Amino acid sequence: MNEEMINGDMKVWDVIHQHPETLEVFLKYGCPDMRKGIFALSAHIMKINWAAKIHHIDSDKLLQELNRAVQQTPEGSEPGPSLH
């Protein structure tokens, strides 16, 4: 992977916007759909570490799965639901 790895200081919105495949990981861990309503607003300012803490998720496990999801996605494809 030639891009920077996802880390806990990144904003949730930036990660799901740049890597739509990560939305499935967030949903798997019980996070709400952050593309809609008030959750979309909070995702713009919320860092991944904060989201993990709020939802009682092990941040290391979450980050591992987010990075794995990005690494498993072939370049040029856009899996998962669209943010638009």
C-alpha cells in the first residue's frame, strides 16, 4: 500500500470518504451510518480514536481492520456504499 496507513488521529469522515470500503468495518463494530444526519456532522470532527472510545471498541483492532479493508481493495475499484 503506497498510501499512508489509517491511524487513530484521522477524522472518521476523511477515512470513509477516501476509502468507502471502511464504512463496513465501522458498521460491523456497531457505529451508526456516519453518512447521514447528525452522525455525518460529528464524523467531520471526530477522530477514529474518539469514535472507538465512545462506542467501546478496541481502537487497535478497529485500526487493524480498517487498514486491512483498504489493503484488500484493488486500486481503481470503489467497493461499498457511496457517500453521495
